[in-house]
Amino acid sequence: MHPGIFAAQHPHKPAYIMSESGHVVTYGELDKRSNQLAHLFRSLGLNKGDHIAILMENHPKFLTIAWAAQRSGLYYTAISHRLQTDEIAYIVNDCSARLLVTSQQLLATALALALVEQISDCAHLYVSGVARPPYQSLEQAMAEQPDTPIADECEGSDMLYSSGTTGKPKGIKPPLDLTPLGTPNNLFNLVHALYMTPDEEMRYLSPAPLYHAAPLRYNMTFQRTGATCIIMEKFDAERYLQLVQEHRITHSQLVPTMFVRMLKLPEAVRNQYDVSSLKSAIHAAAPCPVPVKEQMIDWWGDIIHEYYAGTEGMGFTTINSDEWRHHRGSVGKAILGEVRIVDDENRVLPVGEIGTVYFANGAPFEYHRDPVKTQAATNAEGWTTLGDVGYLDEEGYLYLTDRKAYTIISGGVNIYPQEAEDILVTHPKVTDVAVFGVPNEEFGEEVKAVVQPIDMSLAGDDLEYELIAYCKSKLSSIKCPRTIDFEAELPRHPTGKLYKRLLKDRYWK
């Protein structure tokens, strides 16, 4: 299934609607514009297996560009617009993007990339709207192309980036099978079987940034069924509820932070909106506190579904509301791959014992240009892991008991602390630093730093503000500490290993 099928059947049906601007893209328009872009890609010499990059906010052209790459057999890398130019340049270069497309809103950042020649190997630069050299007008270039399918249509794939164990983002590169356009993939089969109600007219509400894996993939998956997607330019708790009522939303995918924000609305505000049209509300990306989930089920009913997976796509567990009541805190049973709990000696642990969560017989993946990282996520049996820790109960339900070794998950976003550590330790008043996640009621975790200053007499509010500002000047603010504490000496072994857990446990206890 793909949008072209629905364009032929229902050309005037909205494929997606931008919630605030009201901009509508019909299936007929999505099909024609993505065809034009596919022809543009081919005219520029982009062939199957080549890469493009998308640097955009939730923009009316975003999904059209993604579908054009998808139907051209290309890899497409969506990049967070919250990153600094150095971080963006790294991703554009690492994925070997031959084309970059951006928006007017992000043009200043995109121009900075080009002017300092950080992405000189990316030969084709486009901006939606008015051209600004070296960025050409995307619409003008598209207008010169036919709106019929290219001759060699086939399925491409996203290749998204996640923070890695060295602090640098790592590209998650799935195999590119180049199957005929419309061939169902694993995600489509799972979502279709678990969460969709194809006998109804589906309307999907997407409240998160499209550069994240789940929002991008779920929107495209629902469009493979002819659903109408409502794209929020940014999340607002009350506005979300308004849109559910206004559009009679049937399906949505959220993160627990969004649940928290909605639950914190005054009860009178929450109760004034009709959410009875919702058939399936899916959440993932971060741990959901048990009380929060209980309140959501009480409010919305037995429509809450949870899954555990990663951008890597190696495995997938899921749990519905009724199952969750009997397995409170679980993230479900595996339906893609088989969960194995393994100790540090690579021995499979029995029911109830905590160890590293692996998926056996899951989907293949690799970290782009990094066989060492790929191998680090794979054990001797070929099982793969996201690095999380947990246990299984007697019925095979998985419970997660810890995060990845050091990764911070804040509001559903993975943050690797070494990036902030590497910045802060270069400050002239800092001797040593540890960055980790501490509890935050709304976001699950927030970024915390503990700093060993060059002189403890410097410790205090002024240095805290100075270091946070210093970090934000070099790194995306979401990756920087919100608060900093000071210690005379950090618990570092003579071999150089930092016992970060000794620091982190103080805040979690």
C-alpha cells in the first residue's frame, strides 16, 4: 500500500493537515508532488541506495519529501532542527547526503552550514520557498518535473540518528531491500495488526517532531492505509485535546510527558473536550510512571497501548490496557524477536532475574560506518540489545528496571551525557565533570551535572550559570544540564574510570 493508490481512488481526500496553519495536502497532491521530487532526484543523479537529508521543523513539505525518497529507493535522514550547526554538519557528512532540503524558518542555520563549507560534499541544496543561494527553490525545481511515477519505483528507507556510546550520533541503517513500492514492512504489519481499525475512517493525530523515528514512521504507515493525519506544529496539552474533538481523531502516538502535561490541566479544562472518538492511543519512547498510566486509562478507557522498541527496529514488545492491569509496569510481550535476559557472562537468566535485555531472531540492522558499535550491540549468539536492563515474569512479560548504561531519556528524547561532559571539561574553571539523568516529574529525567571546579571557592550560583551558558553556546540546549552541583573530588578510579553510578544514585534514592 502507498499514497498513489489512494490518490487514484480518492484524490481530494486529505492525506495530512497542518493543525495550526490549516494547510491541507490531499492524496492527489501528495502523489503528484512526491512524483515530481522523485524525478528531480533522478535528474540529479541520485539512484537507489543514495542518501538525502531533511532539515525542517514540522513543515507542510516534510512528508512529501519523505515519500519522494521512499518511492525512489533512497535513504532519507531527518535531522533535529534543535541541534547546533556542528552537530548537523556531522550527520549530513556521516550519512553521505548528496542533497539537503531545508525551510525558510531554518534557513539561517542552513546558510551557516554552507558558508563555512562544513557540508561541501553535499552537492545539491534546496529550500522550500524563495531561493537563497546556494539554496535553490525546491518548488521551482519540482515544477520542471513530470508528476507521473518514475520508471524504477521501489521502497527506500529512513536512516535516522541516535546518540551513541561515544557521544557522537550514530546512524541506524536498516537493510535496503528495494522491494516494489507498496510492499508492507515489519512496522506496517505490526501497527496494522495491533493498533489500526481499518473498518473505520481513520484520523491520526501526530503531536511530536517529525524528525523522530516514531512520528515519521507512524504518519507514513497510516498514510499507507489512506488515513488522514493531523500534524501538530508543536505540542500543547489543551490544543491536543481540542484537535481530538475537532477532527474526531481515532488514533494517536504519544510519549508519557504528553500524558503528564494533559493530566496537569485543570479538571474542568480536561473534561470539556470529547475524546470518545479515540480508538487507540499508543505510547513509547520513555518509561511511563504507573500512576500516570492508571490515570490515563481511567480517563480515556481501555484504548491505551504501550510498546518497547528502538529506532534500530531489532525487536518489539507490546501491551494493551487490560494486560497492563494484570502486569502493572510491564512493557509487554515480544511479537518481533524473542526476549532474552542475559547476565554479564552472556548466560540466559531465569524468570524474575534482572539482566541486559536482548532480542533473539529479531530484525537485522547496523550502525552506519561503525562495525565496532554494531558488534557491541550483538552477543555471541547474534542476539542484539538496546542496552536496557530488565526481567521477564512467568508469562513472558518484560519489565524494564533501568535505562541504557548512561543514556538520559527526557520527554522521549535520548540524550547522551558525554557530549555535554566533553564541552564542560574544556572550561578553564573545571577540573572534572559527570553528567547524568535525575528524576523529573514531567519529562521522566532531566540533565544534571556534577562538577569538580579548579578551586572549590569558585563553586556557587555564578559558576553554575556560567557553565550552563557555556554548554548551550556549543551544544543543543536540550543536551545541556539544567542544574549543576559541585564536589571537591569526583569518584574516579586511578585507571580513569568514573564511577558515575555513585553520583547518580544519590539523586534517584
